[in-house]
Amino acid sequence: MAASLCAAGSTRGSQPQQIPGANPNLSYIASGKWKVNDNSRPKPKKVAPKSEAALAASAQAPADAIVLFDGKDLSAWKPSKWIVKDGYVEVVPKTGYLISKDEFGSCHLHLEWWTSNPPVGQLQMKGNSGVFLMSRYEVQVLDTYDNPTYADGIAGAIYGQTPPSVNPIRPPGHWQYYDITFHRPLFDAAKKLVKPATMTIDFNGVRVQDHTVVEGSTEHGHRHGYDAHPDKQPLQLQEHGCTVRFRNIWLEPIAD
């Protein structure tokens, strides 16, 4: 397949970092053990993904699901210059994020993503994108098949916070499957946090996050914490200067 280009992109969320060791200027995650984007943090071991054939049934949108992209058009999204072709939508570098028209809170989200083969770029500029629940809580998208980038910035990570427990990524040029169960944070009338958000993530059919507590909005190099926000906000797919493809995007709202 044709190679993609990867250039300097958006400033939100995951950012390029090519420092071989821990950056002393980075802030610590909530546990205090590791700094955000700490390159010395242990990397998850590789495991075998489930085959696309094994995932085919579960990847089909249920009858009552909200289909955000069925391979035909971007009618469920705000105006964008991203390209729809052959059943997928492709990031166009330097054109901004893809943002849903509707807003969502707690949900089960399915989508599939692809990075180019032969690969282009390295570390955090190797097929970088992200899935932003409520426009602020990022699940990383990145070609980490053979990529020594920091552990909390690899595919399946809650960006800058919690690496996946294992790394079941397929080689570049193959479709990767995400099923994300997200429970939004709860705030009281005084806008104080009552209950943090959690995520459960199945990556290529392998559970890599299991009711993992989200420490707050995800941000490169910093632990941001929580800011009170509405109960529903748009879903966003990140433009990070890399040509990444998405397909089969659907969502089911769930109880908080």
C-alpha cells in the first residue's frame, strides 16, 4: 500500500517526543511512580491479536447503534477536509480534527484504524492519531508494532497516563480494532469531581485496559486533572500530521 506522509501536526494531546531517557521537566502521574511520557517506563510485552475473522461478528454495529461512519460520507461530522475513499476516511494533515456533530457521554465505541506500510516516521510521528472521548480523554492511536516510544504513548494507552497491559498490535498496513467502554466522570452541583471516568479497552480483541481510572484530561507532558464539563461532548479523532485511516465507527450510549 502507498506510504503516508507524517508532518508536524496539531498541538493537542500526543506530541512528538524523541528524548532517549526520562525528561526531568515532565510532571508525575497520579501514582507518583512515573512521569508523564517517561521513556524509562517499562513497555508492555507483545501478544498475538485475534484475527479479523474472529472479530468480524462483534465489529458489526447493533441495530440500535449510532453509526458515525459507514464508509460512505461524513454526514455525522462537522465539515472537514478529511478524505472518504474505498470505505474509509483518511486524515488530511494540517486540516484539524474530525469532530462529531452530536455529543456523547458514557458509551461503548467501536472503530477500526490503519497506519501505512511501509511505515513513515518514527516514535510519536509514526502513524499518530487519537480517539478523544468527550473531546478531552484520549486513547492513543499509533503504529507501535516496532516502535520504542514511551509506554503511555503507545496504541491502547490512555494517553500520558496508563499504558496498555499488553501490546496486541498488528503489523502496519493491517486494520486495528478498538472497542472502548467509557464511563464519564461525574461532578456535583459545585462542579467538584464525585467520580472519575473509567475506560475498558479491547484492542484487536485483547483486553488492554480493564475499568482503568482516567486521571483527568489527557495532555502531553503534564498531569492535568479534571475540569468540570457538560455531561455530553463531541467525539473527536485527532489530526497529528500523519495519514491515518478510520472505518466502521459506531457508538452505543450506556448508563453512567
